[in-house]
Amino acid sequence: MKILSIHRYSPNFSNVCELPDGMDVNFYQMLPLYEDEMKYKVEHGAEALLEKFKETYPNGEFGVLDIKRKSVVSTRNEN
């Protein structure tokens, strides 16, 4: 399993929080990837892979770890 680190995606939350002293805190999330998802990312770029996640999880719920989730790029629907 591979990991992709991205700014946290959610239509409901910001990925940056400004502290009272003016410093910014950036929120990232780690997405476990299947081999075919990593291959897709290498061939098409991280943004294209994130679009696949957004199509599959339009509410931004792909940040919740689901050990049974299917690949977002696999046509075989393997776990």
C-alpha cells in the first residue's frame, strides 16, 4: 500500500487555520493508495487522482479510513 499526502479536502472545512499570532497551521491528510491508484497518479498526476476520489466520494468523505474501500480507478472493484 502506498500513501499520498495532500492538503485536507472537504467542501465544509478549510485546510489552513490562522492562529491568533498570525501563524498558519496547514492540515494534511494521508490517503492509503492501492497499487493501481498510485500507477494512475504517476501517469495522470495527483490532481487527476483526487478528482477520481471526489467523483467517488462527492461529500469529501474519502478522508475517513475505510479498510474495505474499493479502488477509485479499478474497473475490477478489487479491495
